[in-house]
Amino acid sequence: MVIKLDQTDEEKVSFLAQEKANPNIKLPVHLLYEDDGYYVVRISELSPNWEALAFDLYQENEEKEMINVDDVTSDSETDSTEEIDAHALITMLYSDQRKTKSEEEKGTKTKRDYALLVNDLEKDFVKKKMKNYEKAIKVEAKHKRQTQQEMNELQRDMKYQVQEEKADTESKIAMKKDAIQSNDESIQLYKDEQKSLQEKLQKLNEKQQDLAMK
């Protein structure tokens, strides 16, 4: 399994896997590769007919939380402190055996192989985000054109309005100008994000070339 998480460098994660066929057995989970929020793991000892797989990811804290038992049990006669594990569930994933592709083992993969795999996945992720920003830019540009057209119509109507009507129209025009400015700001923001992603993609291409030469 390959998992991508949005997290900080300080966070550590742990894994728990169980199959539907034997829900009381915790399956061995091996972390094969980790890089920039990506985790490549292998789950071992699955039954031939495991049916479905539940995979939990936990965030672990290096420091364990200390609690005073007296604080939560009023009838305690002696002072005592209990140490509990501080961890929180990040997400739960499920896999259906009927929808899971399987293939014959094609030799042992190296750390470089996993690095190339993760690099390709990240490139696809960046390209998808760039396309989404392009779509967002087109939507904002369309809204801007519509608002500009509506503002032009209001300005033309002012020619045939009395003073009281003009005051109301001027207020509407001001709102249209604010909306157009908001469109421009959003478009610029999306373009800046696209530029940053393009730089990220270039770095990923360079990383791929370096990995291929190792």
C-alpha cells in the first residue's frame, strides 16, 4: 500500500491492519519506504480469502501522557500515577478483496525503486493540482466577464435615470467593481500557485533523473 498524508516532520505514525476473516488478529505491517508524507507499507500473513481489510493510521506522540489517578477517581486511598500512550487515529482505510488487483512477485524492490514510485505519484499529484487551478482560473475569468457586462449595462442605464435612481445604481456598480477586484485577486493567487507547482514539478523531474542514475 502507498499512503500520502499531510503532516509535519515532527509527527510520527503507526499502523494497524486487520482482516475481516480474522478480525481479532493484528497483521504484521512493515514500513518499506517513507518520504515527505508518503508511506509504502507491506501487510503480511493475509489469509487466502481475507475478504476485506481494515487499515488504521495513528499519530504518535514521542512523550507519553502522565495522569494522576486521584484526579479521576475520588475514592482512591493512595496516590498513584498512570502512564498512558498518547496517540490519535488519523484515518481508517478499507480494501475489498474483490476489488483489489494482485500480481506475481517480481523480485525484491529496493529503496530506489520505492523512491521512483513515490516520485511518480507526487508528479501525478502536482499535475492534477495544476489542472485544477487552471479550471479555477477559467471559472473566475468567466465570472469576471459576466460581472463586467452587468456593470456596463448599469452604467448605460444611468443615462436615463433620475438622481435618486442614479444613487442606487452607483451603489450596485460599486459592488460589481468589488466583485471584479475579488476575481482578479483570486486569478493572481491561482497563477502564483501554478508557478510554485511548476517549480515543484521541475524539482521532481530532476530528482527522478538523479534516482535513475544511481
